[in-house]
Amino acid sequence: MAGTEVLWLNGDFVAPGEAMVSVDDRGFLFGDGIYEVIGGVGERLFAFDRHWRRLRRSVEQLDIVGVDFDQIEATIREAVRRAQCELTVVYLQITRGAAPRSHAWDPTGLTPTVLIRVREEPQPDPAQAEQGVACLTVPDLRWGRCDIKSLNLLPNVMAKQQARTSGCYEAIFVGADGIVTEGSSSSLAIVSGGELWSHPNGPRILPGVTRELSTILAADLGLTLHERQFDRATMLAADEVILMATSFDILGVTSIDGQTIGTGRPGDVARRLAERFRRAFYGGEF
Ligand code: PDD
């Protein structure tokens, strides 16, 4: 049975239709905040510690002060208990707070706005995993700190929309220097010459939790994930292209910009990694 949606805003559990934030909220005015998306099975959240570390780092990097992490963690646990989902997804958003619009902020005068939303994650589509997905490439127009999970997602949402209107599942960012970075809401790896490659962690990509766990799980399959840069031509010539994200785990890419990848079906590595990942997810390994 599907769970109920549970929402908590600034200290109180509220009915989802009744939650209100100020028009002065800097998240609304400037996208001045950060977020996290955590999946799980029932009350057991997957890779919580890794998401938590990334969240804390995002908050610190943006100099957002006054966040009560202990209260937020306890509330997430309580919200997950109340929601009683089969497949759980937690959306957590923290903004710098509300103040009359001014680019600079008063470091002492703001209380962060905290939103926790828990709901049922739709069951994964087996056809998608079986058949793989089509992608397109787009210029990476994002800022120089993509390692922060900030609310500023305009290039990402524009890219995703372009993918969807073109009948594609995901947009893959390619930098001005020709280097492939990641998907608009996913990490990316390729299989080339029997090796797994993914863009090195750093300011050009989000340090994806699914990608980090894939590095560990790939080792179980006798594979090493190498952090290394590659360009669009290398990606198009790869044996496999693989997307990784909390929302869908691991997916094989079967075409990019209309060109077939590998055999045109999800490859062996994508399939094995996805299977190993599912086992870890449902078995609560992380
Ligand atoms: N997005 N890269 C980008 C730009 C992302 O937005 C995401 C996740 C990832 C994968 O990270 P993780 O494995 O930790 O979910 C990589 C989330 C799901 C979102 O924006 O909804």
C-alpha cells in the first residue's frame, strides 16, 4: 500500500496543501539554498550518511549558518515513520532564510528555511532498465561550483526539458572544452576498452552518491571505476554509457544524439551493476 505524503516546514508538520513560505525567502528570490534527495525502503534510508555528509558540506560551502542538523535528522526519521512508504523518497531543502530582497545578506539576521518532504517513490519501470534510454548532449552552461547541490538548477532544468521535448530521457552536459561532465540530474560513466571511466570529482560535477557506491559495487564485479576525463567522441564510441542517480539507480544509455551506443541495448556492465545495486538497495547494505 502506498504511503502518505508527510511535510515538515520550519518546525511543524503541516498538511501538504497548507505549507507556505515567505515571498521574501531567498530560495524563492535567488535560488539561495541547497537540497538533497534520499531514497529508501520503508523506514530504512539508503546511504543516509553519505547524503548527510554532502548536505552538510553544501551548507558550509554556501555559508548558510544556524542550521540545526540534529533536529533535521530526527525530523527526517520521524517523517519517514509517519509516511509509511514502500519505496521512500525524502526531499530536503534548506534556504538561507527570508529577508527584504538584497543580493548581500546580513550574516546575523537570518533564520534558514527548512523543508522536509517524504513521499512514495514510484516503482521503477522495468522496461526502462531492460531497454535502456536515449540521451542528447547539450553545452554545460552551469557555474563553476557544480559540486554544491544548490537550488540554482536553471541550466539543468532547461537541458532536461530539451531532452524531453526531443523524446530523450536525459541531457548530457559537454563543457566548452569538449569534456563530458554528467547528466542534467545524474552522474555518468562509460565503459571503454573494458574499463569504467567517470569524470573526476571536483567543481565540474556533483559528487553523486550513486556514483560513489557504484565505485564500491563495481569492485565486487571485478571492475575498477577510473576517474578520468573523456570527450563526446570517446563517449559516442564507448561500448557502454551508464547513468547513475538516486531517482532511478543505474540505467544503460542506448543512443546519444541519434547515434547508437554499443549494441543499442543496455550492456553487460550496466546490467550487472544495476543488479548488484538493487541487491544493495533492498538489502540495506549502505
Ligand atoms: N539529482 N548529478 C546531478 C547534476 C544531479 O542532480 C544528481 C542527482 C546526480 C546524482 O546524484 P545522487 O546519486 O547522489 O542522486 C548527479 C537528484 C536526484 C535531483 O536533482 O533530483
